[in-house]
Amino acid sequence: MGKISLKNVTKAFGEAMVIPSLDLEIEDGEFVVFVGPSGCGKSTLLRLIAGLEDVTSGVIEIDGRDATEVPPARRGLAMVFQSYALYPHMSVRKNIAFPLKMAKMDAAEQERRVTSAAKILNLTDYLDRRPGQLSGGQRQRVAIGRAIVREPAAFLFDEPLSNLDAALRVNMRLEISELHQSLATTMIYVTHDQVEAMTMADKIVVLHAGRIEQVGSPLDLYRSPANRFVAGFIGSPKMNFISGAEAGKHGAHTIGIRPEHLALSTTEGAWQGKVAVAEHLGSDTFLYVNVNGMDPLTVRTQGEAGIHHGDTVYISPDAEHLHRFDASGKTI
Amino acid sequence: MARRVSNRRKTLVTIVAWAVGIAIFFPILWTILTSFKTEAEAIASPPKFLFFDWTLENYAEVNSRSNYFLHFMNSVIISVGSTLLGLAIAIPAAWSMAFVPGKRTKDVLMWMLSTKMLPPVGVLIPIYLLFRDSGLLDTRLGLVIVLTLINLPIIVWMLFTYFKEIPGEILEAARMDGAGLWEEVVHVLTPMAVPGIASTLLLNIILAWNEAFWTLNLTAAKAAPLTAFIASYSSPEGLFYAKLSAASTLAIAPILVLGWFSQKQLVRGLTFGAVK
């Protein structure tokens, strides 16, 4: 079981209020991703749940029991750190068995669990090596192994993939998702990468300056962002924002339109502009277009558009996918 | 061109290094040589360097006149004892300063170090009186206590710098894995700091072995370590250089051997943070 509730939780470091009052419910078995720009308080929030930081006020409940004052060792949670935080003086086997040793589990059961975790994570051949003799991806797997042997109530991941190279990151992303499918244990995952959030999460929590901006499924956030911040943070390339007269026509202070919802033509359209940069990815082409009286617009077209730097193009927004925001940034 | 300059520089640096090394080692070498001379040759002018009648009579004389083994054991007990006691106090102290620093941690560290700036003779009388009244004069226990206290600031500082190098996340990981404070220190922190702790241990044994001020002033016979053993050959009967040299050689030999075998560990430990 791994239901976690945060009630009126606040955290201040001295004078600085990092998390003003915050409520959050995490259901058992959910994959929840905390996402936000650096300094938004997402790691602090995770550390509060872990017990590595004390809350300034409020209550943290794990499975309905008040865990606010419970030390990290006895919360029944497992954590995977960004730096892996393996014990360098122990073999992989001892690293993975460490939490079991701390729980004073008998040796045969320890061995059984370590062996099965190593099998799941493809670490069987490396059990007698030291962490220093492993690659980044293998170290990450050891850290995950150390977390799963305990059969915790929930897993906490603190930006676990940010030290890996791009290709490995995609692999590990899949592995963690598969792990969640097979274990069906609550996972809380912190990242600043919205692609990771979109691809892995059941539920995304978007944080900004210690506040929750929106909670929802990845597609909820994509389709109906609650405000301009979420609209701009979720989706890649970023949503285009247009203010002024053009927004006024739609009865809004600002309108937002995603690059994939702009239609491109070389002959006619709502707005005329000049292509500043064209990025050809093969499957897609990203165009950065200067339009009079607006910030540069990003347009995404499928395949190879055959359009280059300096070309004149016409752009039309898809009215169905237009987002309208008021002066405070709230969605209308 | 650049290569030639750098070669010349290298030669120069090597010569200077050797010169400094020989200058530092010369008194020790001279002491060792003198210990094998007769008293007459020891004060001969001009001094004889290697060509004299080598003799072991000084060692025989020193051995028959005083109990070398007693002083040697005293030195071992006092230096090892004070170092172990110091480590037992300093490991938790350095842990708390490195991993749960408070507002005043830096000040506490500076204050501890500042006690090393006080001339020991300034507190000789009070400490002497304290020792006299508590019956610690000329006891090994008394010397263990005083040398522990004297070297404690250095032990804490050294351990603090080593502990600082250990990433806090690893200790947090241990906490998440269910380790209590004690298990965290025993299973994670201490094994990771072993190189640092080992070089602290070695350096402090050497410092305590060589300490002469307190060991001379607070002992008479029973607890006197090798420093007092050397001193007993200096003044009262006039200066007998050869016998004094033999006593000195006997006193420094154990620590020289220890230093020789542990020099790799010592250098590695002392440059632990600097060359990572």
C-alpha cells in the first residue's frame, strides 16, 4: 500500500518560504511526476515526503497514518538519488542487500531477494563488482535494485536520469515505466524534463515557486492547461503566446497556440511572415517565423516542408486548439 | 627551446629538493653516526664523518644504565592511547560539524584551532597543580589525557576535512535504507573515511610520540616515555654526546620505521581533498 497525503504542508528555510501551504493526494499504485523549472521546490517536496527535510507546518500521511514526525528510516519508502548515492566501498551485492541488512532480515532471504532484483535489472554478472567499476546506466540500475528489494510502500525518484546520456535516458525511462507496470507500487518521480513527465506519468503535478499550478493526466495538461505557465511548460516545442490586438479579437489578454496547431501555406493564410530559422529533423520540421507585430512564432510541420531560411510563408491558427488567457494568466 | 628550459628547471628543482632534504636529515644522520663513536671522537675537532672506530659501547652502556623497554612501552601506550581516545571523541564531533552544521560550527572549529596558538607553558602551572591534586603526576593515564586534549583540535580538523569530502546524499541514502545514526556511522561513514582516519591516526601517533614538553614536565620515572629517556642523558653529569646520541637513536628509531612504512598512506591522507 502506498497512499500518500500532504495536508497544508509548508516549508521555509530560515526566512525564505520555499513551499507555501500545499495539499496533495497520491493514490496507491500511481506514477506521479513532479515537474517544474529548477528552484520550483519539487525536490524539496520529495525530500519532505522522504523525511530528509522536516516540514515547517502541516501533516504528511502515509497509508492513512501520520508520518510527519517519523524518521526517514521508518517511513517504508525507498529513494533513488540523482547521484545514485551508492556505497563505494561495498560490492553491488552488498549495496543492494544493505536495506535488508538494516532490517535484520535473515541471510537466505536477503540472498533470494538480491538475486531476483539482479535478474530483473540485468545485474547478475556484476554482483561482485564495486560501483566504481560500473557504467552510469549500471549504477543507476544498482540504485533501483537497492530500492526494490525492500518492497517499499512507495518509490521516490529524484531526477534519476539527468546524469545519463540521451540514448541511455530513453532506455532507462522505458525500464522504469515497465518496472512500475510490473510492481504496481506508488512511484513519485521528480524531473525538470517535461518529456519525461509526459511519457511516464499517470498524474503530473506542475510546480512553480513552491505552488501547485495544476494536477492532471499528461493529456489533460496538454489539452486544457489551467494557466499560461502550465501551457508554456508542457509541450515541446513550447506553445506560442500572442498578446495585443490579435488576442483582443478573441476576447483575451493573451492567446496561446501550439506549434503543431498552426497551419502553414506558401500562398495564403491569416498571418504573413518570414522564416528566420528552419530546423529539419526528418520526421518534422520546426520553423521559426518572424511575423510583424508579434514575437517570433514556432511552427511544426510533418515531414520535410521544403521551406528554408528567408522564405515568405503564411500561417493560420487552428481555432479549435486556441487557448485564451486573461491578464493574470488564467485560462478563460 | 621550451623543452630545454623545462629540463633545466627540473634539474634545478631536483637539486634544491635534495639540498633541503639533506639539510633536514643531516642532524638525524649525525646523531646516528655519533652514537657509534667513542666519547673522545664524538667531540673531536675537526669532526670525523665516516672514518672512525665504530663501536657499540654506547648502546651497551645506555642499556645497562636505564630501562629502555620500560620507556619504549610508555611511549607506545601514551601515543597510541591518546590517539585512539582522541579519535573516539573526534569522529562523532567531526561528523556532526560536517553533516549537521549549525550557525556557529565555523566559529567552534576556529576556536578549537586557536587553542593550539596558546603557548603550552602558559598553562603548565594550573595543569601541574591539577595533576598533582588528582594523583595523575607520573602516570600513563595522565599523559594519555593531556596528549589527547592537546592533539584533539588537529584530529577534529583533519577528520572534518575528510568527512566534508563524503557526499551527503550517500548518508541520506543510508538513512532511507533504514540505517539509524549508529549504523550510518559504522557501516557507511567510517569505511568511506578509512584513508583519512588512517592518516590522522598515523600523524597523531607521530605527534604524540615526539611530544616533549608535557611528557618531560609531568613525569619522573614510572610513566616517563622515550623523550624523558633522552633527556636523562643530557645535563646532570655533563654532556656525553655519544651516549646521548645512542639514546636518541634508540628513541627515534621506532617512529622512523613507522614513518618509513606509512609514508605513502600519510602523503595520500594529507593531500586527500587537494588532488582529487
